[in-house]
Amino acid sequence: MRLDQFIASSTELSRKEVKKAVGKGRVQVNGVTVRSANLQVDDDAVVALDGTKVHLPGHVYLMMNKPAGVISATTDSSQPTAIDLLPSDFGSKVHIAGRLDKDTTGLLLLTSDGQWSHQITSPRRDCPKTYQVELAEPLSSEAKTKLETGLLLKDEDKPTLPARVVTCSDTSIELTIAEGRYHQVKRMLAAVGNHVTGLHRLRIGEITLDPALIPGQYRELTEDEIRSIAR
């Protein structure tokens, strides 16, 4: 569709106002400033106004408080999935942006916007994720330092990126990582001689799990939350 139609459909601006914004260089398409309001753009193009991505109506953005025992998958013949917890009108549209293990609880993001979810899952984006980690044993100062400087995981040849560690109690920490390796949090704690007994995701980027959501509940994201990932 035309660029001015795309933006007018995605914002409260009129086509006339959009044309003025484009003429002033306030609009970027796929990272490039454009000055032609009649430029043809694809529905999945990354269009930004004043540096903020705009979305065509119809995309769905949700957060869920994933309960334990639910897998992060679209369908499964034998186990309940996160999609099963949604009404069919949402479940048929969305995919999961950043999966959680079956026994891990907490923040799960679901969307129909593939470009948006790519900002979360792409290794190049370094989107931080924060977890509440319950441990079998107190975390030693030496282990904390190793987590914060990066360490080599079993069967890998590249160390993890430095993590941020906040001590909550003797056997509870908040761990923030910017990678998404297989079972990364559990493997990191195993690498420093500890064992994860409970894992709960609190935050992805600037999006924090809504404390009002009980396990299994979901809500739509606010515009600010959506934009925080698209920056």
C-alpha cells in the first residue's frame, strides 16, 4: 500500500498530515528516511515516524503469566500449550516471542507481528531478559563474579556475555542475560556448581510482568510496552 495510507491507518494522523511529516523527513522505511508519501510499502515493512515504529491495525500483542507445566508451543498432541490458554480469536493469530521451558514460569510475550518478535529473539538485538532464580545453595561471591564476567558452558567454545546479578536472599537472585542459549540460566548456575530449583521470568527488555496477572492469565500490551521493543 502507499506509505501515506500505511501511516494514516496506523496512527491518528490524516493523510494530509502524513504527507507533511514525510516531506519533513520524519518517516523512515526499513531504516531509510524517505520523502515520497506515495511510496509503495509491504505490509511487513518497518515504518517509523519520529523514530517510533508504527503498526498496521490488526496486529496482536499480549503478555501472559505462564504457569508451570505448560509448554511454549503453538500445538502439541499430548501436553497443554500457552496458546491453549488463549481464546481462539487470539490463539489463531499469534506466535510466541521468546520461549520458556515447561517448568519455567512468568513473562511470555505473544504476537502476530513477526518483525516485532524478531527484535526480541534475534541474537543481534541483545534484548535483556531478567529471571528470578531460586537456588539449591547460597551463591558464593566467586560464583557471582563468574556470572557477571562471563563463563564457558559445557560443550561450548564461546563464553556467555556478562550477566547482571542482584542478590535477593541467600538462595535467591535476579539474573539478567542478553542471550537465549539452550537452557542458559540453568546451565550457567550448573557451571558455577549450583542448581536451579525454581525459575521465573520477570522482564523482557523494558516490559515487566504485570503483577495483577495470576498464572495462566494474559492481557494486551500497552502502546508504550509495544514501542519499547520496537526502538
